[in-house]
Amino acid sequence: MIRFLKARAGDAEALARASKRAFDSDVVCGAQGPGGPPGYDSAEWQRKIMRMAQYFKIVQDGRIVGGVIVFAQGPRHYELGRIFVDPDAQNQGIGAQAFEFLWQEYPLAKKWTLGTPAWNRRTRHFYAKVGFVEVGMDGPDGIRFEKIISMGGEHEHS
């Protein structure tokens, strides 16, 4: 069973391990080598971001297998700062469940945005699959995605 729970400071080490494994595994989908976004492998960074954003841990059978970081950007606008799932737990529908959790956790959200590296075929395909559309560039080597949600709760594209 998958659960999404508010991350706590005591979860930082496990979140850093899952994050490192997840982002280092991107070599199979276009990354030039192991690595990830700033702080991806740092427990201290995980703790810091818990104070700055909504951070949810993804728990499978009592073990932290990933995380979701959400930043409020404005009225009814949220930015997915990061989502990651340990490679041992990937391809089990956990990412899609994470988005279903977000839609329920933020029922008043009108707009969701996120960025991902242009080279990452896996994330680009996944974000499109859960209803995001590419809307432009995100920095020098990233792609910006957006999802607009209508007042009736239906998901629509801008």
C-alpha cells in the first residue's frame, strides 16, 4: 500500500537516499552521468526544503520510497518543485498515484507548473501522461510544463 504523508525532519536521511537513487538512475533516460538537482543527495537540504515548501514522503510498506515537493506560487497556483521515486519502486504506478494525491490534497488549485530537463525522455513522457502540456523553455536546458484545472474539477489544457 502506498501512503503520502507530511515529511518530517527525521525522514531527511531516508528521503536523501531515495532521491539520490532516483536521480542517479536518470542515466538510463538521457543524463550524461549520475547526479541531480541541487541538494538531491543531502539530508540537510531535505530538512531545509521542509521548512520552505510542502514536502510529502511516499511510503510503501512502511519504507520511504520517494518524495513530492510543492511550492505555493500564488492564488490557486502551485509548482511541483520535485517528485522522485526510488528505482526499486518505479513502474508500479506510484508517480500517477502521487498526482492523484496532489489533485485531492489541493482541490482549489487552478494551475500547476513544473520544469524538467529537456534530455529526460522519461519525465517528459510521464508528465504528459498525467495531463501536463509543454509550454516553453525552463532555463537553458529545461522544459516548462503546465496543467490548468477548470472550475468543475475537469483537467484542461491552456
